[in-house]
Amino acid sequence: MSPRGTEESPVAKWVLIAIALAFSFVFLLLPLVNVFAQALAYGWAHYWQSLVKPDSLAAIRLTLLLAAVTVPLNVLFGLAAAWAIAKFDFTGKPILITLIDLPFSVSPVVAGLMLVVLFGLQGFFGQWLDAHNLKIIFAVPGIVLATIFVTFPFVARELIPVMQATGTEQEEAALTLGANGWQTFWHVTLPSVKWGLIYGIILCNARAMGEFGAVSVVSGHIAGQTETMPLRVEALYQGATEGSAAAAFAVASLLALLALLTLGIKTFLEWRQARTQKLIVGRVDS
Amino acid sequence: MSIELKGVTKKFGRVAAVNNVTFSVKEGELMALLGPSGGGKTTVLRMIAGLEMPTSGDVFIRGRRVNNLSVQQRNIGFVFQNYALFKNMNVFKNIAFGLKIKKWKAADIRARIGELLTLFGLEGLEQRYPHQLSGGQRQRVAIARALAPKPNVLLLDEPFGAVDAKIRQELREWLVTLHHDLNVTTIFVTHDQEEALEVANRIVIFSGGVLEQVGTPREVYEQPANEFVARFIGAMNVLEPEVRGGVARLGELEFPASGQPDGHKLRIGFRPYAVQISSDLTQHRYRAVLRHTFFLGVLLRVELELPSGLTIRARMTKEDYAHQGLEDGKEVSFQIRQYRVLAGAAAALPPESELGYPAPPLLGENI
């Protein structure tokens, strides 16, 4: 037995680190850098031109609209579901928890198809919708619905464990001190789940903007109308004109920037949370 | 009457957690709700607070029926078992919360909190967050927060449960002093008999959702209403002797049972302190061997083994033990000075058979 029995040998350590670094570099960093390199292949002017084309602008607008609609709804639903699951006991609770996870386990393409089956012209509500001149599939409402479906679990999943850990005592304490339901929520519940909520929101936002599969099925790919940024990237990439691949990468670079931003915020939040934890643990130890 | 419960029942599903409970708490009283866990005492406290609604029965606070009042309208102060301090607020904001909700003026809030911080020895901790406080400090902040809006009644759920044994003793004494100074009607829940006996003016004893007895510490100790109370408050030897010819016998022990049919079993209980021991083998009626001695401080607990194999517990002072030159393995004589017939009497028997000795002081007896 060597005196450093539980330690790896230095060789194993460096080999493992080298593999991890090489892998990250080849599969994660290189493609990311490539996106920006390709986007700028024809220079900054072409990059800018690609972004301000009407169809690209429309795609950016639609994507932002999608996030603006989806994220608040998701927050609302996530808070309600997490509250119900963490603070109440009711029959059917395990079913609700399973349902919340459903979008994680269903392929986004299947999610899109489900919407087509429900709302498409040949679908369940198709005749009725057509008779009332409502268009869902191959229109913006369909894209919104598809995005809501795939982002469904994000906020709830983040909040449930936080709320379960907090319990109901602080809320009850607020009630005994005379606070009404809204005051209790605003002053006690919300601050205690703040970081989990923000974390859920940025994940939900990233997914809402980046979703491809489900949106692709219901969108109909009408340039300038039902194309989101990911769909626009694909359309441009398959385009035959000179420089259209570079344009695709230009739009893609915006999504990549969003990803980097999300990663940055996420890392900051985790660092913050770890620091708070350490502060608490440190106090208990002393 | 500050608080009154009349026939209060609380069912969770089909299980009655509290069953037809009636008692009252006087203005300014310090009352303990005592019982084993699952006895329904916390549910009673929560019903007084308005955090639970009774399935049937009425709750009155200062003569007013409060069944239909929400928790916010009842003007109670509630201290939770784990204190439930607002983690995102510092000490000052925690205590100020109830006052802000009730729209006190900022100057009044500052004055009230200054007063409370002094009273609770929390000066200088205003800016600390709950995780930066010790267990005892947290509890004091929780009580200060509950008392800040000047409630009619202070309710505490297992107030000493979350701190370690040494601090617990300090906090008990502190709570008694605080109650004495503020004179606010206070009800606290505990499962610790000693705590209830030491701190409370009166005790309500629950088991299985049923009220067993209400009384002062001395009353519930000296005149337990039933076997449960007798065994729950303090230690008790319980025997089941069988009646033969007007005498109930178990091993060597005999208890008068005139008028009881042969073959009938009585339940007899006696406190360890009621067993008198002597090293003089001729002094008392029964013989036994001293098997084990447990040192509990001023008092000692000893186990006596009778020739028949029967074991009973006794209690004596250290001085008495030393004076008699007792030790494990020594043969002694003993008598039972006082016992109670707990159950099984077919005909009337005197409820308590005394040999004329006063009961010794209470504390330390129920270890």
C-alpha cells in the first residue's frame, strides 16, 4: 500500500484531464468558434446584411415574441404547480408530477405531431377551427403552443425541490402575523424561491428561443411569417445562393450568443447559491 | 376566560386527531399542552391559532367565538417548532414584519423593536440574518416577532424541541421570567413531562386525541385522573395482583381487597418514592435484594428484586442511601407507603390507600 492509497497516480490524473479537455475542445468549443468564423466569412458587412434582411428580422421578432409569451406563462404555471405539489397533499399528485415531466421524455417532433393531430385541418378540432376561421397549425398560435409544450417543465422542475425544502412554516408564520395571501406570497414565498425561479426562467427562455423539432412540425416554414430563428437558420443553410450559408451562421451566431449568455448567468447563479450555502454551513460549524 | 374550547373535534379524513376536547385557559396563565407525539396537542394549538379549523365544536378567545375568524383576525402570536424565521430578512425586518403589515408608523415600529430587543437581549443583532444566529437567539427572535404586534395570546409549538439540553434549561427559566414580566396568556406544546411540570401554571394532558386531565402540576402528579396520566407524569410501578380471600396477592406483595371476588385481578400502581427501604431487615414487612443503583444527582433510583423474582423500582436520597450503608447485592427490607388501585376493582375500594406520609417534592421524581 502506498501512503497515498486513495489518490490517483499523477499520470492517470493528467490523462483524464487531457481527455476531458480535448473532448470539450473538439466537440464543444471548436464548433462554437466555427459558428462565428463561418458567420464572418464574408466580413462584418455581409454579417450585418444577413441579420437585417426582412425575413431574418421577422424570424428574430417571432422568436422574441415566442419567448415573451412562453416564459411568463411558464412562470405562472410553474409557480402554481410547484406550490400545489410542495405545499398541499392531494390525490393524483404523483400523476401531476409525472405529467410535468412528460415533455422531457417525449420527442419534440412527436409533440409537434400531437398538435397537428389535434388542431390540423384533418385533426380533432380541425373542422371546427376552420369553420370559425381560426388558424393554429402553420401559424403563430401553433408555434406558441408547441413551444409551451416543450418548455412546460422548466420552471416547475426548478421550484418544486426548493419549495419542498422550504416547507410551509414561513408562510404560516406570515399569516399569524396578519399578512394576507398576496402579502405572504410577495414578501415570503417569492424571495425564498427567487434564485430557483430565475434559474428556471433562463433555462425556459433558452429552450423557447432554441426549440427546433416541435416548432418545425407545426410551423409550415413560411419565410417572414412562421419562421423562428432556428428554422430560419435551416432555411438559409439549405439555400443555394452565394453566401447564404454564411447568413445561416450569422443568425446561428445570435442563438450561440444567447447560449453563452445563458451559461454565464447560470454559472453566476450557481456560484451565488454555493456561496450562500457555504455561509450557512460555516455558521453552523463555528 | 382568555381561551375556551368547547367540544372541539378535528378529523383528518376519517381519523379524529382531536376528539371532543373541552378546557379553558385563564387570562395571564402559562398553560402546557402535554402528551406523547400524535396525541393531538399541536392540532389543538393550531386550532386556537386558526391554522386548522375544527370539524366540530367551538373555540372562544376572550369570550368571542372565533371559529369563523381567519388566522389574521385572531390577533395571536405563534412560535413555530423550528421558529420559521423569514430567511431572507434580518432580525429587525423579521420582528418588524407583523407591525408593517398592521401599518404601524415607522417611528413606532422602531420604538417597539428597540423595546423588544432590549427585553430579549438581542441588541446589536438587528442586522444579522437567521442563519447567522445561534439556536437560542433564533428562538428569542421568533418569540419577539410573535409578541411585537401585542397579541392577545402567545402560542408556542414545542418551544424547546430544537435546542440542545443545556440551552433548553436556560430557555425554560427564561420563558417563566418572560411570562411573569409580560403576563400575556401563553400556551405551549410539549411532549416532555418535566418541562411541563417545571414551567406551566396548569397542564392539559392529551393522549390519542382525547383530553385525559387538566390540572396544576401538583394535581396531575399527585391525583392523576387515570392510569395513563399516572404513568405519563412520573414513573410508576404497576402490578396486577390476583384476589384470594379478600387479599390481592402478587409474589410476596399483598394488598387489602375486601369484597372483591376471588380470581379477580386488580391493577395497582405506586410511585418509586412511595417505596421505603431499610437495611434493617426486621424494620419493614417485605424482603428484597438491591439489584441496581442508578445515580440521578441528588436522588438515586434503585431496583429491588423480590425472592419471587418480581422487580420494583424505588427512589431515595443520596444521604439516606449512604446513611444506611446500601450497595448493589445487599439484602434490604421495604414497604409500600402509598399506592393506588388503577383499575379492576369490582366493588368500591378507597381510591388511594395511604399510610400517612406526605409526598416528597415534585421535581426530579419523573426521571
